[in-house]
Amino acid sequence: MDKPSEPQSFSPASELDGISPRQSAEIESQSRPSAALIHETIRAEGEQELERHWWAILMSGLAAGLSIGLSLVVQGEFHAALSDQTAQRLVAPLGYTVGFLVVVLGRQQLFTENTLTPILPLLHHRNLGTLIKVLKLWGLVLASNIAGTWAIGYGLARANIFKPEVTDAFLELARHTIDGTFSATLVRAVFAGWLIALMMWLLPATKGSRVQVIVIMTYVVALGEFSHIVAGSVECAYLVQRGQASIAQYGYDFFLPTLLGNILGGTTLVALLNYGQVAAELDKAGQ
């Protein structure tokens, strides 16, 4: 079994001639991480995820499904508190970012993260064993995420703790999950998968500003009403629990096109393209 390799350091100063060790150190301190170093950092994380025990993955995925419910709660509170439609449109999506902050900073397993992180080891090894591990990870994370979203959706629908205007806001925000056609939802999901996977690509290079990166990227997802399989599942499950949507609508109008779009957006637009830009450099370095 292959062991996760340590991320290799790619030094911009090593490409320069005639500089002193002190100058080299100063260049290193000012340089951004190279694309290859980011790739190797994420690949090392992916290797570790593929080796995690299935029970730990399930628990982490369930926690993420529950935590992402905060996105609907906080966004709904903002939406209900703002009377101006322009303010609702621009400010309320900030509430959507809260669930992602908890999930990502808390290192909980979110399915759309896994359209990037374990794919890089698969692109590196390119064997059946790694593919099986990736599919197993995807299945465990997706199942536990969705279980968590239905649990929190049920709780929000049954708990009598929110004001009527807030529950009305929940319904209004959630309806976009089933309003579009299959193709429209698929395209919106491609954008969401791309943005979330791109966020995960950016995080290793932004250690001091992780919160800002998460907020900005997930704010764009909410602002564009792009379809996210986990956050959207909370909303659509809430609609089902409130009798505003059917199980068939959940499955066909939301779940299937969103899942396909998120996978396409994450694996194709981020994992494959970003791997492509560093593949030659990794081969040169003997990876």
C-alpha cells in the first residue's frame, strides 16, 4: 500500500543564479506557495482521508450535515430582519457562509470538498485500488451528509422556536432548490461545485486569511443561488417536511442534477485543470 508522501517544496529562489543565501531566504519569505506545492499539500490530505476508518468518516460527515443547517438558519434570520429587497439580496447570503465556516474550520467531512481532495491521489496513482477507495469515501461522506441534512431539516420544521416571519423566510429561501429545470439546476450545481473545490484549493495558500476565503467563496454560492448538494439538501428536506415539496421533487428536481453538477464542477474544473497545470512540474521533480 502506498504511503502518503510529504509535500515537496518548490523553490522560486532555486531558479535564480548569482544570489546570496540571505537573498534566497528573503525571496522565499516573500513568495507565494507554488501551484505544485499547493497540489502536493492537498494530495497529502487526500491520502490521509482515503486511509481513515469508515466509522470516523461517517461521524464526521454526519456532523457536517447537521452543521451546514446553520447556513439556512442564519440566512433566514437575516432575510426576515431585512425589509428592503435589495438589502435582503445582498446581505442575507452572508448568513449562508456560517455553516461552511463551522464545517471547514472544524475539519468536518463535506462531500463537495471530496470532489477535489481524494481526486488528486487518484490522478497520481491511477489504479483500481485508489478508485475503489475514492468511491467508498464518496459514498460514506454523501450518505452521512444527507442523513445529517434530513435530521436538521426535520428539526427545523418541527421545532416551534422561530418566529413566523423567520419560518416564512426559510420557505422562501428553500424554494429555489426545486424551482428550476433539470438542466438549469445542473448548471447551477456545476458553478457551486467549482467554487467550493476552488475554495479548498485556495485554503493551503491562505493560512492567515482562511475565514475570509471561506466567506467570500460561499457568499458567491449563495448570491448566485447555485445548487450545493449538502446545503441545498437542508433546504429541500425542510420543504418536504413542511409539505411544500414531494420526495420525488427532492430526488429528481434537486438531488440528482445537483449531485451530478457538483461532481462535474469539482472534479473537472478544479481537480483536473489544476492537476494539469502542475503535472509536468511534478514529473520533472520525480513525483
